[in-house]
Amino acid sequence: MSEKDIKKSNSSENNYEMNWERYEKALSKVLQNFANRGYEKVTIEELWVETSLPKDLLLELIKERNIVFPEEIKEIKYKNDIIWSSNKE
């Protein structure tokens, strides 16, 4: 492998872009599953168990991304804080 090929390879690794859409769809689907089971309130810990996604990623998705929140879900909590509520929208 030439030096040029190595630089090109390293450059593509450093430019990794996260596929947010995949995570948004996964979280939206899990939220719908909770709604289908009759949940109105969900915790980050419950979402973490269902998705295996890191808690900080879940928090960012909920606060900053295009998540489809089922109308049956009224709030999402993390520890003692409400981080999302249907009343906020």
C-alpha cells in the first residue's frame, strides 16, 4: 500500500458520519412498542434496556432529533427529570 493510499484510508476513517436516521427510526419504533403495550410514561432506563443504545445517545435523540412520539406516550423521564412531555409541544 502506498503512502497516498494510507492517507486516503485514514482520511475516510476520520470522516465517519453517524447515521442519525437509523437511530431515529429505531427509537421511534421502540416508543411505538411501548405505546402498544399501554405505557404512557417511559424512562430512559427502559429505552436503554430495549435498544441497547447508550443513555447519552438516547438523550440526544429525544432532545435534538426527529423522533416520532406516539400520542399514547405522555412523558419520558431520566432519573427524576421529565426530558420530554406531550404537553411541551
